[in-house]
Amino acid sequence: NFYLEQITSCSNEKLPTYIFLSGRDCIINADLVRDYLINNHIDYYWAPNLSHGSFIHDNNSWKKICEWIS
């Protein structure tokens, strides 16, 4: 289950939470999660051609992660 209240940044602005979705994720239904995020006006990063965990080997994904943590 995934609920708005579980996203830390929605309740605590001092601790930002970033959401990275892989469009070809084999564990979750990424399209369903993306729709939920859109409907609740929550920002996320969408990697449509990546599978679960494949951001590790993707330069664009690493650039986004570095933006988040810097």
C-alpha cells in the first residue's frame, strides 16, 4: 500500500523526500503509483525505460540523484 501520509516530505518540510519511479519496474505498478502522485500533486522523477534498480547503471538517473542530495 502507498498512501500520501507515508511520504515524509508531505508532513515534514525539513526532511525532503524524493521519489524515483522506473517505468518498467517489475515489483510495483509504476503507472499506478505515478497516477497517484499526479493526483496528489507530488513531485517525482520518471524514468520510463528503466527497470527496478537499473538507475544504478543510468547516467541521467545518477545526475538527478546528485541534484537531490547536493
